[in-house]
Amino acid sequence: MRLLYDLGIWFYGMLLRGLSAFHPKAKLWVDGRKGGVGKIEQTIEKGRKHIWFHFASLGEFEQGRSVLEQIKKRFPQEKIVITFFSPSGFEIRKNTPLADYVFYLPEDTKRNAQRFIAAIQPKFAVFTKYEYWYHYFDALKQQDIQLLMISAIFREEQLFFKSYGGFYRNMLKKVSFFFTQNMDSVHMLKWIGVTNAGLAGDTRFDRVVELPRQHVENKVVVDFSCGEEVLVAGSTWPKDELLLQSLIAESVGWKLVLAPHEIDRSHISEICELFPGCLLYSQFASYQAEEIQHARVLVIDNIGMLSSLYYYADIAYIGGGFGAGIHNTLEAVAYGKPVLFGPKYEKFQEALDLVTLMVGFSISNRAELQEVFKALQDVEKRKEIGVSALEYVKQRAGATQIIMKYLETEKLLDLR
């Protein structure tokens, strides 16, 4: 099985190299790894131990951000290395002040893993939610370096729990401790003989609970809304945007702030064709007052501000639910907003909770979207939902504190 795994890693890398001439993200993935571990060895401070955080992408970075912030605040002398697998994480957070070094994760080969670990000399490593890389895990285990999984969550259909999943179960046994999002995950791990796990919760709650307190006014969105009700749609994909086009066309008195997941020039052009007369955030200063007053749609054609936009929402729509799965619902819920999303949300514990609490509403087609949106025209109903949403977030904050207590108890952080 390990041979198949190694072949899969090699084939994936070759595939992206082949696509890099035609696909911008593949090119970033490939270019970001040029020079390999050697480039990292030349960059990193020699003879210094580092704390290593690895994130698949931007969403996982935001998930682990609260732990990073606590370490940076309470232990400023510690040196931190962050690695990303995906360009969408690295390119946006490569200059984050929360780390001393930010790299693309070199491909998971035995040699890469050994050289990378030797270069950064981790005090300990923190991976978030789903990321499992055999050779990196093995190298950490061989050198007796603690590896922690935070905000981990498991489901029965995963390979770890299949009769043929022995290779992947062995990978789990290289982890020092799992901080899980729910008790089901703890029980499932115990079922396969992994007992070093405990319930901590999802660290994203600790991040999003701070958002309303950190709010800074966005004059563009204030001027665009002109006092009308606002639907903020975040991380949308084409299928989401088609539904929203029909919805906003039939919703008098509502304006749409649309923050698509992809903001390349071709996709922004497609959105502008779908929403004639829309305004672009980057060009807002050039519009006349009359244009702004009559415009129904504002397209956010930059990255990094979505979490602050939900402050202005009367209702939020979260994209991705017609594809691989919905994006972050908690950023909107933290402001006390009802959230709508597509049908593919079953892998996300918070979305399951929100549907149960009737704070989140899943829709599968245009008719369902219209029905739910109509029901949410009731302002008092939205206020009731807002109270439930805020209570939900506040009750589930605290995972970061549990993780920090572990790090201190295990003497993984320098307490000077």
C-alpha cells in the first residue's frame, strides 16, 4: 500500500506540472515548490527550533488561527513555521505576521520529509482537521516529535474505518494527540484502537467570536446599501450565482453583495454578464451617486475581506454547497445572521447544528431558495434567529484554551 501511496504522490505532482502551462493554480503550486527542500534549508535560521503549523488551505489557516495568535501573544520568543499545501492559502497568507517563515509543503516523499524536519527542527507540529501525510508523520514519529491534530473530525465512510484501510489507520497511530470537534470522532478513533483523543471543539469558534468586536466600518458597502436590506453571498461558485441571479431579480428592496470564491478576470466577467449593471468593489470610487443608488449588485473582486462583510448582511448565503461542500458558515453566524447554503453540507458539523437549530437553511433548487428567502422577510424572525446564532457561537468557543493548556502541561512551550 505504501508503494501505491508513493506512486500517487508522484503522479499527482506530475499531473500538476503538466497542467501548469494552462492552469493558473497548478502553476502557482508548481512554481511555489521550485527549489524544493533545498530552498527552505537556505532560508531557515540554522540551529533554531521552530513550532510547525501546517494547513491545507486558507480555510484551515483560519481554523487554526486562534491557536497561532495565542502562542504569538503569550510566547513571542517562539519561532513559527507555517506550511500550506494549496496556493489559495499560501498566496494570501504568505506575509502573515503570525509566522516567521511561510512555505509551500514539499511533496510528501521520505527524503523530503526527513530533510524538512531536519531543517526546521520542530519543537512540535500542529496539523488541522484533515491533513494526513505519511512520510511527514513518520519522520516526526521517528524523531519523537509530538504531532497534534486540532479540530479533527471523522466520519464512518473515511478510509481509516474500512476493512482495507490498515495503511491509513497506521498513519493515525503516528499522531500524538487528537483534539476533536465532536464526541463521535473520539468514539470512532477508539473503535480502531486510537485512544489518544479528546473533545476540544472547533477552534474556528474562538476565531469568529472575536469578529464583531474587531469590526471596522467599510464605507463602500455602507454607501452601496443606501439603507436597503442586504444579502451578502460569500465564497460563491457559478451554480450559486445562477440561483442568486434569479433571486435578486425578483427581490424588490434588496441589494446583493457578492464575494465569489474565484476572482480571476474571466470569472468576474462572467458574473458581470450574469448581473448587468453590477458594480465592482475595486472601481467603486469611479461610480456616480446615481449609479450607486440604482445598482442592485456589488461584486467583491478582491480577497481577504469576506468575514467583515457579513456584518452588513440581513441574510447571508454561503457558497460551495452545490460542489465539494459549503464554505465557512460561522463567520456569518458570529454576527447573528441567518445563513442559506446548498445541499452538500453533511461533512460539516457546524452546518448540521445550524440546520437543527433553524439558524441555517439548506436549499436544493431555485424554488426552495425563494421559499426560505420569503420566510426570512419577517424581521422579527431574523432577530430570533440572530439570538440563537450568537448563543450557539458563544457556547462552543474555548477549544483554543484546551489546546494551550495541553501545550503548557506537556511543557511543549517555553514558559520563561
